[in-house]
Amino acid sequence: MDWVSWFDAPEYEFARQVLQRGVAALFLIAFLSSFNQFPALLGARGLLPVSDYLEGFRAMRRPTLFRWRYSDRLLRAVCVAGMAIAALLVAGLPQLGPPWLPLIAFLALWLLYMSIVNVGQTFYGFGWEMLLLEAGFTVAFLGSDQTDPPRTILILVAWLVFRLEFGAGMIKIRGGREWRDLTALYYHHETQPMPGPLSRQAHLLPRPFHRLEVLGNHFAQLVVPFFLFAPQPVASAAAGIIIFTQLWLVASGNFAWLNWIAIVLAFAAVSDPVAHAVLPFLPLEWHEGSAGGGETPVWWLAITLAATLLLVVLSYWPVRNLFSKRQLMNASFNRWQLVNTYGAFGTVTKQRIEIVVEGTLDEDPDESADWREYGFKGKPGDVRRLPRQWAPYHLRLDWLMWFLPLRTVHEEWFYAFLAKLLEADRQVLRLLRHDPFDGGRPRWVRARSYLYRFATRAEFRDTGERWVRTPLYEAIPPLSLRRTPGRRPTS
């Protein structure tokens, strides 16, 4: 029947390739991040052990493979399985088979990673975790090379991008005054959670440019998303604007895979003719002369329409949230983390406060002691060090260190972290860039707060220092371990 053909979108094959392979690549990075960091943060001997969390978890009914049993070996097996499946999808191998094959592969990634997120506690409490889960579930229904891309699923991916962008824009307009008076970027490049190698240069740009940045952000997040649903080539142009603004955020900061997944998902609105016009080496007919892109089986159409109906029904709650005066940011309305609400940086901090962790081998922990600073991989510390580019890889410990002065340093995980430093725990030390004691145990550790700001160009020429820092106060006084095993640090 002619009306059935509307559900096929053969002119979006390039979009499907980018969506499937791009989302799979981000899953691979997410599983790699968990493989390297989860045991030290949440493992059997981690800062917030999953086994302790699971004792009160069962009543929460959140789906996870670790509901009845957790071990570091099982966690690593889940991560390895996830990386293997993701790698196959990046290579495009499941897409060569029937449409149910990539469907099963992506649903496996979704379930495996959800098992990790649902026991990840504060270390996995970031909006891009649920964003990756929702993206993985949605693109699972894009099918394989044997069928045309389903139009309704592409529209739902565009709807996801709309919620991501428009939700973030509304959070800003309803948030701090700095977004409304166009001064937010006077501060953001300097105070963002994890600056990148170009963040200082971005911060030192003229203030009129920063005001243009805010205006451009408002346009990209509050106006452009509506045009994702316009006819071509307008929809592709809207996607291009979103991709460009996200690339600027990639260049000027480290936001794990948040910007990269927005870039990948925006390609849902890019048609093959537009992609070919911009990049002539891309083919117009992806399946010409092959058996791919054939007529969609009725059973597959039924599956994609069922998934479409499910996601449309679940959209009621985020739509209501978008128009609520008390708009939630990065919230899920169901335990499967589907069709969520998103947003970021409703307010911008004006000053950068950093918690610096130090240790000493001296018996008397006074100011005359030889205090040595621990170095983190991504968090600012050494004032001469150029910040590194880590995104889309996620440094979870470094990110939570940024939140400490905004909330309180008296977090359970942070005291556990200090205890691990006193024990010279190898797993935790591997999360750091620099251990000043080369694997040895300090007698005391403490936490001090500093005010950080980027050095001006003149200051950098004079001192070679990229940051200027001013000591504020002792956030946590010197702590040591009691001789009784298993005790927390004591002052």
C-alpha cells in the first residue's frame, strides 16, 4: 500500500550510519570508562561499595544485573561484553544482517549499561548517562542495511535532540540572571567543571564576543530545535547549527560525551542529498546495486510502530515538564530511563573554588610540615599545567571534586577517598595523575580550598603560570588512620 511507504526514509541512510555507529562508539567509551574506574569508585573495596548500596536497593525496583550479586569480576565482564558488542556495531557488522540483529545488539548495550548506571550512585548521577541510555534504546529500532530507515524513529531521535537543546535553553532562561543579561560567558569558560586546553584562550576573548556567544546559545537552543522538523534542506541546516555550536563546546571544555552525543543525534535531521552536497564523496544511493534497502517487512514495521507508540506515550511527562515553572533538569520519569528531560547550567558560578588534597610524612601536621599535593588527571591543580582534553572520556572522580565546594566537602565518598590515600590504595591512586609519595603511605592528609582564576596574557608571559590561585581556608583539617583496621580517618 502506498501509505505504508511513508514510513520508509531511504533518503536518510547516511543519518542511520552516523546514528548507529556514533552511539555505539560512545557506548564503547562509556564501558571503557566504567572498566577503568568503577572498581576503585564503587567496587568491592571502592569508595561507595555497591554491595552496601544493594542492601537497601531491592525495594527501588531499578533494573540491574547486579540486583542479587555484585563482584568486580562480574562488573568487568559486563564492561568487556559491552565494549565487544559496541565495537561490532561501530564496524557495522550486525547492520549487515536482518533488522532484528542490530536491534538485539543495541538493546543489549542499553540493558548492560543501565545495570551499571542504576548502581552507580553519585558517580553516575550525570544527565549524559540517561541520555546515552535513551539514545541507545531509540536507535535500536533503526533497523539494518536490509531495510530502509524507519521515518518515525528518525523523528523520535530529532525529538530527543529537541528536548536536549530546548530543555537546556529553558533551564537557562528560567535560571540565573547572567543568562538573561548576556554575561554568563564572562565566567563560564573559567568556572566550568573541567576546562580544556583552549578554555583559557576562550575566556580571554573580548567581552562583546562573550555576549555574542550567549546570544548564539539562546538562538541555537530556543529557536533552532523547532526547525529540526521542517522540510529539507531547512532541517539539515538546523542540524548543522546545532552541530557547529556543540563543536565549539567540545573545543572549549570537557563535558564527557554530552556534546558528542548531541552531535551524533543531530544527524537524524540530515538527509542524503544535503550530506552529498556538503561532502560530495558521500554517495547519494547507498544501496545501489546491492540487496540492501529493500521493502520493509510487515513484522518489522509493526515493531517500529510499537516502539514509536511507546516513546510517544512516554513523552507526556517531559512535555509537561518543559512548560512547568518548576522545570526539572536531567530527570527520568520511569525506571527504564526512557524519554527523559534534560538541561545544564541553569546558573553559572562566578568564581572557581578548588579543593586541593595534600599529604605529609611528618609526625606533626602543622604548617611547618612538608605538605605534598596530589595531582588529578583533569581537575585543575598545578598552576603551570595545560588542561588536557579528555572528553568524550569521563573522569568521574575529577567531576565530583568540582561539586565539593558548591555543596559540601563533608561527603561520604570524599572521606572514603581520603582514607584510601592514607592506605595508599593502588586502585584509587591509579585514578590520579600524580602521587607525591610514589605508592607510600602518608601519615596525614588534609583538604584545602583555593580560589582559582585564569592568568592574563601578561601574567602568563611573566610567570609561565596558566592559573593564579589564592589560598582560602582549610576545608578538612589533617586526618590520619587509627591503628584499628577498618576505621575512618581521624583528626
